[in-house]
Amino acid sequence: NPQARNWDAVLKLFYFVHCINDRADLKSNILILLLWK
């Protein structure tokens, strides 16, 4: 499913960018990713 792989890549990019921008929000980002799956 190409669409699913693309969405997974988007989530990883979102997570990566947020980790760089605000490391203090790491746990929140993990929670968001878990909820979005």
C-alpha cells in the first residue's frame, strides 16, 4: 500500500522535525504518533 508507506514517512518526518525544534516535547510527540496510528 503506497499510500500507507507515504503516510508513515510523513509521520516520521513530522516526528523528526519536532524532535529538533523542541526536545522537551519528545514524550508528547511519541504520544501523538501513537494516537495517530
